[in-house]
Amino acid sequence: MFEECVYRDRAVYLPEERTLVLADVHLGRDRASAVSLPLGEQADITERLENLLDQFEPRAVVVAGDLLHSFGRLSYGVERSLHEFERQIEERDVRLVVTRGNHDTLLNSVLDGAVSEHHVGDLLVCHGHERPARAESYVIGHVHPAITIEGQKRPCYLRGPAIDGSPTLVLPAFTRLAGGVDIARSRSLRSPLLGAAGAYRPIVRDEAGDETLEFPPLGEFRTFL
């Protein structure tokens, strides 16, 4: 499982299903963060999503939770950012599916049709903050995994077993405003679907070198960091 998937810019493309999956977009995080992006949050997400749509021409885009950031109220400009996100996808006649995350408490007020989980073939996409229905395999977000290699902290994917043994892929946060949780220093991962961190392989995408680097499970790899 996952051998055929393509890792790009904090997202994953599933060729057989022609589906692009990303997680933790956190629209509105710029208003709650002291960190800023050179392009600004909306421009950065718009540009990167456009590049992914151009590259893969998917039939569907699935968001694995936390499309929004705020718990209590929508900050200024979030609805505009959300409508731009929807427009980019739907104007290409691509289906958009959004699964709810723990930050998406206000999602139903601005978006119709969000679901708790979504099947892509035999694979179940969900956020990962709650236990989903039993599935053959899972793709989740929520964890915001990152790893520090040679002094540089990088977002990473994690691949390994769910607690029920099913193959699982954890996506990094799509927003670049999320610093990420250094999983090499974590003994457990903050999802009820996942077991101890040592069982999971970090996968780092080097966009500049156009290379995807897959490392041994953390239980073996920690000693080299």
C-alpha cells in the first residue's frame, strides 16, 4: 500500500484514483500567528494548490481535516480565502471533498457537505483526531509531523501501521505557517489511530532536488539524528 502514491509539496497524489489529498490547510492561521509568509497566507496556498492541480489534473481533491483554523470565530478574510480555495478546484470541474477536523467547528456555517470521513477506493481519508470506521488503509492529518535532519527542521510524511494494523499515511500540514511537531523527539503521536512513534517511517520530500527520501522507522533512525 502507498507504493504508487506521489509525494509533492506537503500533499499526496493517488494515481489509481486520480485523487489529490492534503490536510491541515488552517485558513486564517496567519491572523493568529506571529509568523508571516512572503506571499501572505492566501497567495501562498493559492499558488501551491494551482501548481498541484496543473501537475496532476486530478478528478478529486480531498482535504483530511482542519481546512479552517479558528475554533471560536472566523477571522477577517477567511471566508474569502475559502471561496478562492473552492473556486480554484471547482472551476476545473474537479470534485472537492472536505472531512472535518478538530479545528473545523465553524465549517458548516461556510461550507456545505463536509463529512467526517471519506473513502477513496479501499482507503479511508479522515483527520485523525478521532477513531474512524475500520478500513483497509488510512490517510490522515492532525499530527503536523516534521523531522530535524542535519540541523534543519523539515515537514515530513509518516508511514506505518494504525493501531488496528492497517497501513497508514500521515500527511504534513499543508500550511507553511505550521512549525510541525518534531516526531524524532516524540514517544507517542497525538492521534488515537496511531501507535508509538518508533514504528513509523519518516518520508521527506526535497522539492529543490526533486527527490523523495524515505528513512527507516523512527525506532531505528533516531540514533542517527
